[in-house]
Amino acid sequence: MASEDSETFDHDTPLSSDDAADTQDAVSREIASLGEEYRRGGTEETQPRIDYRPYRSSILRHPTKDLHHTDPETIELWAPAFGHQDVNALESDLTIQHNGDPVGERMIVTGRVLDGDGRPVRNQLVEVWQANAAGRYIHKRDQHPAPIDPNFTGVGRCLTDDDGTYRFTTIKPGPYPWKNHHNAWRPAHIHFSLFGTDFTQRMITQMYFPGDPLFDLDPIYQSIVDPKARERLVATYDHGITEHEWCTGYRWDIVLSGSNRTWMEEDEQA
Ligand SMILES: [Fe+2]
């Protein structure tokens, strides 16, 4: 499990309160302008833009120097290995980590991890971290005046089964403010990390909830300029997952564009 001081906190943490000078209207105009520019461009983009001006600190969150190729084989020698014995089944239930029940809407989030050909990705380590129902993270840099829930830490992990399925029981996170601009709020989301088979394949993304009114206003969500690619991050409410007098249910599948198996095959052909 990642430590509380690093990976468990949000990557969208504001860098400084000085970033908060712009209005939502100004940021929304920039989002609209870039969206229009994308629609006219005719080239499909499926990933977030790493330089996306409405997301003010995005320029600081990616390399600005030339990248150097490294040998994945060498990195793997130094990376930790995850075995079945390291992941307890109880770690997938974020509502039972303390003495009492956390406050909020209890829910199940489940889905399948699939490779680019639709095959299940088995025994995949899936980690999640999220704010509590009030939109508050357990982290020293999150000091906005929403209550900490003593019964909710907001981190969990599990392994996918033979069908590629992961499943978490948790609390629906609340939206929360950040300092990108004045009155900036993030849509409710859960952060996901997938390790692949080694650190070189680690993928981190965010899952959102259907119908969130903050989608149009959020520079991080909108940094994926293609609407269809954005919508792939939104879970689906699934009444078949919802349990009688217990919790609601959401389904969200994760499709990896390239599995380790594919990479190895290409490597052998090269
Ligand atoms: Fe977050």
C-alpha cells in the first residue's frame, strides 16, 4: 500500500494559494476555446493533455527535459514484487477499516480490467484512494473546512480475479475545492492505480460518477479534450450491483491499451 504522504493523496493538490486568482468563468472560457479548437482539429486524442492551460499547474507535472530510454529488465530487478499473500481480501472493503461505519452513501464499485483485445487481465493489483463523503482527504495538505471521518481512511486495494474483475466496497466521495482558480471544485472521483506486472507499466487514472454537474467546469476532467474519451472515465449506475437495504452499485471497466503480453510479442518480432 502506498504511504499516506505520497501516493494516497490527490495528484491535483494545489501548489500554492496564488493559483486561485482566476474566476471559474475565465477558466470555463479557456476550456470551451480549447474544446472548440480540438473539434476543428480532426485528430483524435484519447489521453489527457499534459500541458492544459486551464489546469494551471499541469506544466509542472510532467518532464520538460528529453526522456532517456531505460531497460525495463533492469528496473524490474529493483521493483517490489506483489504476491497473493500480500493482499488481504478485506482490503477491498474501505468501510471496515475502523471501529465504526463511515458516514456517507455506501456503494460497491466493480468492473473488469481488460487488455486491448478484450481479454481479462488476471491477478492485477488495483489500488484506490479517495476523499470521504464530505470531500476531505486524510492528508496534511488537505485542510479545507470539511470534516474528517474517523471511520474512513479512503484507501484500498485488491487483485483482479480470473475474469479480470475487481470489486471494492466504499463510500461515495464528495466533491472538494482546490486552488486552481477561485471557487474551483473537483467532481467526485476515485483514484485508481494499476500496476500491470511491474512498475514500468503502472497506470493511474480517475473514475467519475454519472451526471456530475461539475464535469463542464473541471480543468482536469476537461484536459481530456475528446468527449468520448472523457466519458470512458464515468462509471455506470448498475441496479444489479446495488444490494437491498445495503448499498448502491456502480460498474466501471478499465481497458488497457497494451498489455505486457502484447509488448513482449512486439519485442520478440522486432
Ligand atoms: Fe482527488
